[in-house]
Amino acid sequence: MLKKVIAVTLVLLLMFPNYAKSSARLSASQKSRVNTIVDVCTEHWEEYGVLPSTCITQAFVESTLGKYCSGNNLWGICSGAVSYSSLEEGVIGYCKVINNGYYKNAPFKKSTKEQLRAILDGGYCQPEGSYYSDACWLIDNYNLTKYDKKLFKKLKEKRQRKLKKKRQKMLEEKRKKKFTCVYRENKEDFKCTVDTTIIPKNETIACYYNNERVILSEVKSGNVKGNFIITDNALLDGLKVYVELTGAKG
């Protein structure tokens, strides 16, 4: 009966554009439910891979976003016989259904319509009838894909944080790099030659051996690159020496 009501409503919306324009808005209660769905789907994306817009669309088709349902079961799960203690729990229940193996091609798709198509192909609604076309109409007219922006923004920020962390780790590994000490009698060669890519701007490096600073010399970031340190101490000849940052210099 509910699906017939939704179908009739959709026909009216299509026949009367002005009615469609005035109706393509969410009520306050619907907006509240949508916000909860977006938050839960975004938080659990890596676990379930369900787009917020897909979850919202099916809740719209099955229960007009909670207007015709009970027990926070907005998706008609188990023909509506299942109840959830909260909407958050209901969203998780829905995400678990999408990941139960019947809809194996649906999770982690980036397109709402593609994900919905995979869900229906898995048998979510049989017979399908006009389910897909009705759902696509809702997606377009309510611009439901806009709710995925929060998800995609969070994923981008997470990738950026991960990349930044990786780069920081690589830099730290460079800073811990060991260099070979080389003795030179010619005092004019008393200098430190290192890979200067490890040195941030306006900082200097110092040489350490056995966790104690060895006064060889210091060098600011420049164009000189190498893998050895020239020293005036013959006892250090051939030893591995750490090169580390000493801090910013004015």
C-alpha cells in the first residue's frame, strides 16, 4: 500500500512541475533523520562502504524517510518486522544488510545510482517494478548526492593526513641516516659533507657518535650532497656517525 502511495505521489510530481518544486524539500523531522544517516554512513564507510545518499534514497522509497515505519526500521528490513532501539542502530542494521553477501557488487561504489542498481540486482525488492526509476527521481529532485560530500571530504582529508604522516616518517628516517667518517690531514678539508635534503630551511645539523656529540663541524642546508663526513680526528676514521638536526638558527 505504501509503495502505491509513493508511486501516485511521484506521478503527481511529474505531472505538475510547480508541485514538484514546492515538494522537493525535506521536513524538519526528515532533515534530522538525514543528518543522522549521513553521520553514521560517513563514520562507518571503511567498514560497510554504503553511501549516505543510497541509504537516504532507500529510506525515502520504503518509508518516506521514516514517516511510515516503526522501530527505526526505515528500510523495510525483514518486511518491517525488525525494530532498532535508535536510528543510529537502524542505519548500522541497514549497512549490515547491504554487506550480507547478496549485494556483493554494491559496497564501496562511488555512484548512488550504481550502488542502488547493484542492491536491486541482488534482490532487495522483488518484483522490482518501478523501484529504480522512482528512486532515481528522488535522487535527482532532492539532490540526495549532496549528502555524500561530507563523506568524500573526510576521505580526502584522511588520505592527506596519511600522506603527510608518511612523508614525516621518511624525513625522520633520513635524519637518522648514518654517514662514514673520513680522516683528512689537510686542515682545509675540515668540513661536514652530508645529504642536505634532510635539513629544513634555516636549520643546521651536527654529528653524533655513540649518542654523544662529536665536534666535527656543522653545515647549513645547501647544495652539497654526499655520504661521508670529513674530520680532523684520526680515531674516528671509518666509523659510522649519526647526523641529526640541532634546531633552527637565527
